[in-house]
Amino acid sequence: MTTTQQEQDVIDLLLAQHNQVKALFAEVKGARGDARRDAFQRLVRLLAVHESAEEQVVHPVARNDAGDAVVDARLQEESEAKHALSELYDLGVDAPEFDTKFARLERDVLAHATHEERDEFPQLRSHEDPERLRRMTGAVRAAESVAPTRPHPGAGESPVGNLLLGPPVAVFDRMRDAVRDWRQAHND
């Protein structure tokens, strides 16, 4: 299957992001100090925008193809991951309990990705027109561009909630990211 940017379908995009998530988990585990903190911040951002876009674009379509039970189970997993990720973010990578909680998050997130790849994506691929799957790629990218860059467990997992709360929260998150990045660049 071709995966050029124009021809990539939404499933190809999400699978590539799952691979990025796996690589970032490994990077966080193998790094120390500032490199670890930076890798964790990239992981937080990727997970936050990825899940937000799935909730807005992919899961509503998957409800028709894979069914409510499959999508509801994925949403529950995403909710639990948001809470765990938020807790880890607040703890920081240097906290004594970080490694144990991080290992649990990794296990849960990778299991979630496996469930999507096994239970949701094949149903989308077999029931949706290939052109619609390609168009959904653009919708996911657009949703990611305005998604929050950190987990906000209180925001819920509904597409409407993400559309209403996502952009204002994303602006705030991106301002905080810019200030953090500026401070790090000027404190060296």
C-alpha cells in the first residue's frame, strides 16, 4: 500500500503514530536528565493530540463499522490513559514512583493500540470506501492541529466535548509549551 502523504489513509497514519508512540516509550526509558524530560514531553504531546483526533474523527465512524462495544472499550482505555498520563506529567520524570507508573502506562497504551489495530482498524478498512479513509487523514491532521498538547482528563472523550473545549485548551497548552521552551533555551 502506498503511504505518500497525499495517498496515505487514516489507518496508515494512525499505525505510523502508534509506531512513533512505541519509539518514544523506548526513548523515555533509555534516557536520563533533560533528554528524558524532553522525550517524555514529546510523548505526552503525541498521545494527547493522537487520542483527541481519534475521538473526534475515527471513533464516530468506527461506531458504525466496529460497533458501540468496541468503541466504548477504546474510549474507556483512553480515559484511563489520560488520567495516568496527567498524573505522570504532574509527577515529573525525576519522581521516585515515575518508573513504576510509566511502565504501567506503557503497558496499557500499547494494549490499547493493539486493540485498535485488531478490533477497530480492520473493520474500518473493510467497511469504508478507500477514498473516505484518505479524506479522514486530512480530518485527523486538522483535529491534531487544534488539539490540546497535554491530557485533560476532565474534558471527557466525546467528539462534541473535544470540539468545544479542545481549541481553547490547546491555545493555553501551546502558550505554556512556548514559555517552557523559551525558559529552557535561555537557562542553559
